[in-house]
Amino acid sequence: MENRLRVVLVGCGGMSGTWLRVATQMDSIELVGLVDIREEAARNKAKEYGLHDAIISTDLKAVLNETFPDIVFDCTVPEAHALVTLEALQHGCHVLGEKPMADSMENARRVVAAAEEAGKLYAVIQNRRYDGRIRRLRNFLASEAIGPVTTVNCDFYIGAHFGGFRDQMEHVLLLDMAIHTFDAARFITGADPVSVYCKEWNPSGSWYDHDASAVAVFEMTGGIVYTYRGSWCAEGLNTSWESEWRIIGEKGSVKWNGGDGFEAQLVAETGGFHSKWEDVEIPPYEESGKTGGHSGLIHEFVHCVQTDGIPETICTDNIKSLAMVFGAIESGQSGKCVEIQW
């Protein structure tokens, strides 16, 4: 196929397989380089996915100078995201990267400014958005069937025995996982964060070195209050990885278990001590596209590069979800309510 977009993938750890399974099946792109700090890891991925002609290296700059790619896929660890993105943008590449976009708000602002100055796309993988179930929920809320949303509550409780770096990681729940849930809250409400009060702690019996539990209360635009309760050391009765949600509107409420379980009730009659409610079905999500997790996001990003479109998870929007994470961390450390800025 002519005019295929040339792609270099950086970071050949376990997550890269998710990307490569998608990318190697796309006729619109050609993987021309694999980069990792461990050359053996890059060579193993090239062999596993039949990328016999791809340049293998530990030096991203050298590969960019040799291959002249259109796009860089960033699958590195969070601490490397800003450096990889800045290098790619300086070489005239569009960038699609793993979450979170950066390891600090300062670095996030740097890469957003660099992308805008370069006139290139930089988007972040928020694969939970590309799940038909959460899009089903969002569409129902957007219809205002339950009226304007006033309150959003979610619970995330998983007893996750990872081993490895997460066991020693500071703010492990907020930094490594809550970005998904916070972004989901923004996605389903269409609201942005205003302020946050957060309490972080490490319960007795925890197998983590640092705080692995948190409760946060966010004020969002439109007067919405969003609460998050979570723990990565909660044994028994675990929630789904997508959390359990209750959304309250002026005319009713919705519950979503993070899987296929939806419940909704609307006010049918008022006047008594309790209103009378009626159960309602939430219509299925039947739109084309915008599903498939990583696959949907990668396909959308490539299409946007081809058509001068704007990805849903463009950095100028995604930085707002990241600001919720660092706002919560700052509040947890200071014990004060924190205004959220990006």
C-alpha cells in the first residue's frame, strides 16, 4: 500500500504487545523502528511480530534521524513520557502515548506547549473511554433523561498483588490507576475539575510501602460534586476495574457496576413523602467506532493524522484528567482543599 505512515514504537515492555497486535494488522502504517533501553527487548518484539526490516536500537534520536517517521508510539514508563514526546515532536512526528501523559504537571504543560508549537498531534491512550458500556452510560446521561447531573459517586476496590515496582511506588493508587477513573468521570459528565479535597493513607495489613487507599471529593464545573473512594489493598468483594458508579440527576438516578449491569429509575410522580419511580432501560450503544480500547484509539489517531482531525484524547483535553491526579496528591499531602489548574 502506497503512502503508508511510518511509525517508530518506543518502549518494548509488556504493554507494547497490546499496541503491536493492533499496529501490525493495519495496512495504513508501517513499523520502521523499535526502541528500548534494553536492545534485547526490542529485538524480541521485532521477532515476535515479524518486523524483520525494522530498525532496532536503544537510541531514539538515532532511529528518528534514520527512519524519518510520521508517528511515534510511546509505550515507555511514565517518567520517560515527556522526554520521548519532546524528542519526537522536535523531529516533526505526531505522538500517541500511554497514560499518564507525564510524571508531573510541569512536564505535562511542557509537552502540550511543544505539541502546539510544532503543530503536531499528541494524544494519550485512555482506553476505558473506548468501551461501549461507558459510552452507553454517557449517551444516556447526555440525553438528560434523569435531568441535569448533580452528583457522581464511584468506588474502586481491588486487592491487587502486583509485586515489582508498584509495591514500592508512592501514590500508587492515584498515580497508576485513578487517572482512568478520573478521566471517566469527566467523560460521562462532560464536566471539568475545579477543586479537590483528598485523604490518602496506607491501611494496616497493606502489602504496599506507601499510600494505597484514597478518598477524594471533587467540585466540577456545572456545580457537580464527584466523589472517589478507592483502594488497591482491599481483600474481598472487589469491584470491577472500571469501578462501581452511582449518578444522581434532578429527575432520577443511574447505577453502573462497571460491567454489563445498569439500573436506572426516573421520577414518575411527586407529591408524597417519597416520589414514585419507574424503572427505565438504558438504550444500547450502537454507534460505529469509538470502541475497542487500544485498538479504537490507535485507529482513530492514525485516521486523524491522515485527515487533519483531532483525537478525542488530545493532550490539550487529557491534561485536565492528569490535573485531577496531581491535585488529589497535593491535597493529600497538604491536608487542604486544592484548586485544580492545568
